[in-house]
Amino acid sequence: MQQITTINPATEQTITSYDVMSYDMALAKLDRAHNAFLKWKTITYEERGQHLRKIATVLRESSDDLAELMTQEMGKLLRDGKTEVELCAQIFEYTAEHGPSVLADEERSHSGGDKTGIVTHCPIGVIYSIQPWNFPIYQPVRVLAANLMAGNAVVLKHAEICTGSGLKLKEVCDAAGLPEGLFEVIIIDHDTSDKIIEHDLVRGVTMTGSDGAGSHIGQQATKNLKKSVLELGSNDAYVILQDADIDLAVKTCLQGRLYNNGQTCVSAKRFIVTDAVYDPFVEAFVDQMKDVELGDPMNEETELGPLSSKDQFDTICKQVEDSLAHGAELLCGGHPPERTGQYYPATVLANCKPGSPAYDDELFGPVASIIRAKDDEDAMRIANDSRYGLGGGLFTSDQNKAIRLARDHFDTGMVRINSFGAADPNMPFGGVKDSGFGREHGGFGMKEFTNAKAIYLP
């Protein structure tokens, strides 16, 4: 039988192995989820919310175990794992609190205003959730919480390297008393996954990952007339405008580039610096990146841990090499240490040019791409010169200008002003262009996989 083996990227030691399910085994989980949905869809939002709050409680009780497992499976700093678990608990609580009002029936008039109708948001069935490894608990949770509140069931296919985290999340839900079958985890290969998308019991598909994988999943879903939500990669631009507070910009951009060991879709990756402040920003930013030391992710004091896997390590090495070959200048880092584990140093590339990975692609690791702009207008042009459009940031002392640029000129789904952050339960999360479509969080995700049904009253 085919197996998946998980490996600790910090120690290169095997954690455990899992048997890959056959199609029939996965289909049994799908049937189970559908049967659970048939009962779940009939209970009230308030009853669903009680279950979500209980899951939040058990998540917090399991925080240490979950954080340690995430660190073992993909190298996340232990303290970041604990923060991730708390965010997940907050997402369940937010959904329980706001779900009933977000999904409440809406009364509308029709027939010229003479008659009344109802718009009701009905669940549609089993949602197939395909999730990546960089946030092993958060990624599945933001799908699970919203769809449980909406009345759907969820079947999760997690990334291979964090198979244990997916199974552990199911244990948490089971311990919290979530009805059997509403959340199932399947361990399958890509061919079986495509067959699952085709199955009639799957009514929606949501996926987070690379734009290449998203294109394939989206095509499979569309071919089978299934709605999909895709949250894909990005090379988010953080723009340092002429009137920026340089100390704040350097501190924030350092955090934004190194968060989660540089492996976050919505994080600072391209740093577009206007000519007026280029030298002081770059000098201070490089000095601080040089001071970042690699260390054991289990140590609470560590600033930068390993990349998630040997594949990810090899990818970032190749991207940096190719960028240098295209004319980029190495300002610090770029030379992995001789040590056990998938450790890559904090790295800064300057003079990044179109046609190179540092300019065009997503660098999923602690590598910063610096691009010089002539002025504010040129900086915004470069920021939008990307096939991606997930997030971005603006640094300026003029908040009104920042809001205008963010609203009218930044072609992304999210913009941070003089700050960095990954996600918030009360704000929509998602992108445009090759960064995907659809929204999660902020109430938007609860309606993505519902049927807005019109009921006409006489």
C-alpha cells in the first residue's frame, strides 16, 4: 500500500507514516459526510454556534500539542503555532457570534413592490477542502468554521507534509462533540482527488495553494460544474513612499518578510522603495536582516526556523540563483549554512528585474526582493506589475493619500497601511488576478457555498 511519510525539517528525522486511502475508502468518508449534512442542515444557526464555541474551547485546551505538532511537521516557530491556534479559536467564536445575522433570511419586495419575498441562504452539501502546509490548522479551520455555520459538511485533503495536523484537528472536533461525519479527513493522491471533485456528492471545492495547482483544481471544478473558491499565491508589494517613516517601515517589513519563516501567501515579498528614501531604507533593512539568526523552532527565542521541506529548500535556492543570474544583487544571506535541517538564511536581493523569479514569482521563504522606483507614481506602477494580486502594503505619513491609493490604484484584495498582518476574522480575505477568487472571513466566507434561494409569497 502506498504511504505518506512526514519528516521534521529541522532534524530531518522521520515523524511517522500514513497509509494512502483507496478511492473506495475516500468515497466512504464522502458518503458519511453527506449523511451527516442531511441532519445538520435542519438545525438552527444558534445550535450550530454552540458546537463551534465548544470546538474553540477544545482548541485552546489542545494548544500546546497542536503547536508542537505543527513545528515538527513543517518547522513553524513554536510560539507562532500557539498564536495560530488562538486565531483558530477566535474564528470559531466569531463565526458562532455573527453567523446567525450574516445568514439570516432577508425580506424583500417583488412584483413592483406589491408583494413580499424571502431570500434564504441554504446550505448545499459537502464542501471539498484542499489545503496547504504553511498554516496547518488555520487553513482548514477558516473553511470549516464558515461552512459548518452555513450548514454544510466538509471533507479535507491536507498537504502531505502536515497529514498529522489534519488528523489532529479532526480529533479536536470529535472531542468537542461535533456530530460524526460533518468533518472528515481523507489521505489520498492527486488522481483520487480529481475523482473526488467529479463525484456528485461534492457540491463545492475550495483550495489554497500555488497558482499552478489552483488552475488545475479550478478547471476540474468548472468542468464538473462545481463552484470553487481559490486562494492562491502572491508576490505582495510593500511600497515605501517618499514621505514614509523609515524606522517604522524597516521594522514592519522585516516582520512581514520573516513571519512564518517567510512562508506566508499574504506577506511582504517585494519591497518597492522610492528613490528619495531608497538608501536609508535599504541600509537599515539589510543591517537588521543580517542580524537574524537561524535556530531551533522549538526554542521560544528563535527568530527564524527552517523551511518546511527539502523540496521547498531546493526551490528557494534555485529561485535565488536564477535571480542573481538575471542581474539581481545579493546584499546579504543567500548562502545556506552547513547544518542538519532545511535552513535558509534571511536574504536580501536588490536591483531585481522583470524576467527574474525575484521580480515575477513568489519567493516562499525568507528572501526579500528590493526594487527601486523613481517616485510614488512609479512605485504604484511597479506594485501592480504582477500577475498576482493578493495583498500589499503602503508606508506613508499621509493616511488620506494611503486610503486613496489603496482603494483606487492598488490592484489587490487586501492592503495594509503602515502595518503588517496576515488575517483577521472580521475582514474579507482573498485576492484578484492569479491570486484567485472568492472571499473568506468577515462573513463573506459563510455565504460562498450557500444557495441564495428566492421564495415568493403571494
